[in-house]
Amino acid sequence: GYHCDLDINECASQPCQNNGTCLDKVDHYLCDCSQGFKGINCEVDIDECEAQPCQNGATCRDHVATYSCYEGENCEVDVNECEQQPCENGGECFQRSDVRNYRVLPELSTSNFSYEKAAGFICHCLPGFTGDNCSVNVDECESAPCQHGGSCQDLVNSYQCVCPDGFTPTSREVDINACDSSPCQNGATCEDAANSYRCRCPVPGRGEEPWGGQDCDVRLVGCRRHQCQHEGRCVPLLTGDSEHSYICSCLPGWAGDRCNTSTTFSFTTEGSLLAKVKSGKILQAIYPGLVNDGEWYQVTVTMDERLVLAVKGPGCEDGCHVKNEGQNTLIFLNQNYFQQLYVGGAPQEYLALSSSGKGFIGCMEDLKVDHKLLLPQDLIREENKGLELGCYKHDWCQDDPCSQHGECVDMWVRNSCECRRPYYGERCEKEYQSWTFSHENTSSYTSFNISKSHGENFTISFMMRSLKPNGLLLQFHREGKSYLSVYLKEGTVAMYSPHTTLLSEAKSVTDGDYHLVTIRVNYGHVVFPKAGNNRALGNVSVETGDVVLVGGLPEGNSVNAWGGSFKGCLQDIRLDDTQLMVGDVSEGLEVYRGRSEKVLQGCQSDDTCGRCVELKDGYECLTDALFQDNALQYSANSSLLDPVTNITMAIRTRDENGILLSASGKAGIFCLGILNSSLLIKLDSGPGEELLAFTSDRTISDGAWHQIQLSMVDPAVSVSRWRLT
């Protein structure tokens, strides 16, 4: 400083390594090393095995700040490291392998017992001694506490001043706390150290410059004109000559003194990344989550006694760690083990050993090997094909390449379409052929020969559309006998085998719309995925030579047990991933070719109207209709201009019970039917209204024609009585 009033902070450059604490002195610094390290800058890892502490033939293995003795063929013997009394000067020894010390000793207060950390010992030193084994006598004279030229004599946990004539020591044994003089200013926190102290400067307020210096008494103004780029954070500091300066803390993807060097690069060739280390045996750690969602993930791979994979990103914000399975002994790696480093891929002879056989596609940044940053500029060579600076990516799903028939997946260098059934193709531009069964109540079916075994674990799936609540969908045969039937029962999908009873999915699929039906058979159990049912089916397997009949059975075989033949449309029928198809087959599809009987191509409805007359409020069919379990469904679709006030029909039947007409809309329900040969009317106007029900005074199930009229007494008003004639 101008008046030589600023003490240069020699610790500003952080010279102490391996978590050593730097003690700033006048014109020099001292490093208070953490356990296990020594040297001027704590750069030397102390070899605790050098003194050969293990006896009786036990093997010594060096660790940081400790060692472990292994004895026994399978390391089953717990060596007592405290038996040789390693703690000097009256220090008390505790074994790390003693589970009673965990959650009790301060050093083990937050740790759980594990064999990985069970080696070594902990020394609790008497006051005045320090070090891993309490061998160091703390020099209380180092701070020169004796004044007026007195000489200091170091004692255990104290000191003694020998004063010159005319002076008397105030105390012969003094335990000095450097923080007693309150050296830290501006709200800083003082921490007493060995013959020194450390000031923890307060966090600056919003818009304020922080305090610095030995006593937190200097405003750090080095960031006023900083040049940190790309949103790098400026950290002010004092240099060794008390000059104000700063360093830049860079965001991911940037490095350099001013955060102006990009560390981001990308690969544009197909592939994935696989890393393995071999030393006696192969170690492998696999992260179970997906990381191909286009988001950034921080990945760290370290190896000591185990291969450890750490992933930090979406779903693992605090970091997820995966270790290779099993308990491994220490792996000492020769420097020649890693002669070459491949990034993003490897030569084909190495890629062939990986599960995918491909290289990595995507972006990387901040690549560090042994804590040394590798810049992409250093990686670019002529032989490194596909490596580009930066991370530039095209949105391959922007223009809906899947024709609105599937979900687009951005594969980084191209798109991929996951097509919704029944569509397929690279852009979901193709549709599997649909087929109509029992058109105009004809008997129809298709037959397929199974040419490969599907075993006891198989999936049946298909698209269907029907209004008929009962009917046979598929039936599996072996040697002329059926062993598995899939059919409709009261609008839901059911299964039956000779080994068990009915299994039904509790969801109606006979509403006239297309439904995807999926049934999984897994070693004797049936799963309807939509309903979540999982029930025992018995021993059922699909084998080579079996026959699958779809939609019905050949002539001469009864389908009454299944509610008749299926009436409706089927499409995209699959047994596992193999298509059951009739007619022309597209290239590249795995199919079972079948033959059909009276099955129509496309999805076609019956001609329910012999002659259709269009009216202003809908249409009218001029025909005599014969109803035999083939109900008709009509939808107004908001085409009615006025409410219905009059219903007429002519019927002829001998059935004593049945539904003639049922209509519903919003909350209201109307039903006209036959109950015990009489007409039955039910009217429900919605919540809060009384359900009205009444019958006719005469029977009509006599085989003769009857004209029926149901009308409002006064259609001009919103609420009126109804009359049945």
C-alpha cells in the first residue's frame, strides 16, 4: 500500500493442495496439511505402509491418512490396528472397523459403517499434540507471544516467557486464542487456527462489493472493470502485492482466464458411448436412467477400489452414483494401461466389443481427464471425422414429419416416427388394410398357419370396430382342437381356454369406434393392459403348426357358444410383432399370410336403409327391417332443428321381452320396449326429476302388426304430458 499498511496475502494464489489450509504470514505462508499429506504445499501423499506397521504376515495397503492390514485368504480377519498403540503422547486409539464408534466419534458422526471405510484407526490427541498419530507437539511459541525481548520456551499445551530484567510475565502458562482480540472486521467470523486465525468475510449485500484481506478490512474492487465473458461470474481478490484483481468463474461450456474459450463440441455420426476398464477382470457401471432426451448431464467416472459413475442432471439434480457390483480389491493401474484416449467413439475393433457397436452422437463440454481440461481445438485432427466445434442442432420434428399419425422422436441427426396403430412406414404414411366380417350377416372368417414358435410368453393385439356386443374374434387350434379363444361378451373382450374360466377386460369396445385391443400372455397369466387385470390362464403356448381362425369358424362349426361370429371390422392384427395379413403384403414386413372366406376389403357397413329419403331434420328409411341381434345406431349430430315430440313405428313380433328403441342425450334417457308382452315406456329427464315408467293396457306379442304412436299432448309448451296409443 501507499503507506505500507496492507499485509500481502500470500495465500491468495491458493498454494496449499489436497485441502490443506493456508496460513498467511509476513512475506511467506505456511500450509496446515490435512491428514495423510505433507510437504511445503501438502503435495506429498504420506505412505503409511512405509513403516511396515502390519505384523504376522498381514498385507499393508496405503490409504489417504491411514492404512489397512489384510489377513486371511478371504480377508475375513479384522486386524486390530490399535494393538500396536500407534497413537503417541498418550493419545487414545479407536478402530474404524469397530461399528460401535460410528455415530459416536465426531469423525464418524455422519457416516454409516461400510467395509470400504473400515480400514485404519483414529487418534484422539491430548491437548498440545496434533498429527495423525499425535506425534507433533504444537509450538505455542510460534506466534511470538513474549514481549519486550523476552524469550519463549514451548511447553506441552502452553508456553513460558523468560523476561529480561525489569519485566515480569503475566502468566507462565497461557492457552492462546487468536480470536480473543477480535481481529476480524466488518461482521466477519473469526476461526482460531494453530498459532493464527482465519477470518470468514460476510456475504455482501445486493449490489455491494465484498470485503477481503486478512482481517476482512479491504473492499475488493477488482470486478469494477472486469472482462469476464459469456455470463462468467467475476470473483475479486487481492494479489500478492496487494493489487486488486479478479478471476472469472465460467459457466459450463466455457473456459479460459476470461471465459472466452469454448469447451463444447459435438459428434454428428451414428453411435453411443461405452467405457470399460480392464485390470484382471472387467469392471462395468451402468446408469439405469435415460440420458438421450436432449438435456445436459454432468458425468464423472472415477476409479479407486471400485469403478464409480456419477450422473447429475434432470431426475438426478443432487447427483446419482452407480458403482460396479461386488467388493473389489484395490486396482493399481500401470501408466501404460491408458496409452490412448478415444472420445466419442473408438476404432471398430474396440467398438465391436460394446453392446451397441456404435459411437456417440450429441454434444460434450468441459471434458476433463485427471482434472485437466481438454479443449475441442486440441482434439480436431484430420482423422477425427464427425467432430465439430460448438453444439448446433436442427429441430427434426418441427414440420410434423409423421403425417399426424405418430409421435416424432428427434434422433439428433434425423427424425424417427413412432407410429400410432394402424399406421406404419418411415413417416407413418402407410396404413394396414382393414377387413369387414359378417357383412349383411354372412358367415366369414380368415385362417392363418403359424410357422414359428411363440412359446408361453406372447402378445395378441388388433384394432377393432363393432356394434355387435357378442361374437368370436380369434381362436387358436392345434391338431384340429381349439385351445384358446378370444371373443366379445356383452361388449367387452374375454378369453377362454379349457384350463380355466372366463377372463374379461372391464371396458366396452362395441360402441362403433375403433379400439386397440392388447392381450399379453405371460407364462400362464393374462394381462389386459388397459384394465390392469392379471389372472391365471393355465398352460397355454403358441407353437409351430398351430392355426389361428379370425372372425368366425368354417362352415359346419357352431359359434353359438361365443355369441355368434364377429360382426364388424378388424385391422392390424398381430401375434407378437408378426402381422396376420390377407392379400398383398408390403416389403419389409414380417407376416403370416392367410386365406379368407367372404371377408370384404376395407371397413364397410351393412345397407341398413333399403331406400333412404333425405329430410330437413335427418333421413327416413323406407323398408321393412328384420332385427336379429343386429341393432342399428343413429346419431343426430346436432342435425335436429327442433326437439322430438312424436314417435311412431309399426312392429310385428312374438318376443315377450326386448328393447324397441333407446335414446340418450346429455342427462336424459328414453326407452321404449316390450316387457311381458306389453309395451313399456321409461322417461328420465335428468338429475332431480322423477323417473316416469308406464306400460300399455294390452299385449302386442301375438305375431300381428301393431301401429304404435307416442306423442306429447301439447308440443307447443316445454313441459307436457305424453300419450301412448
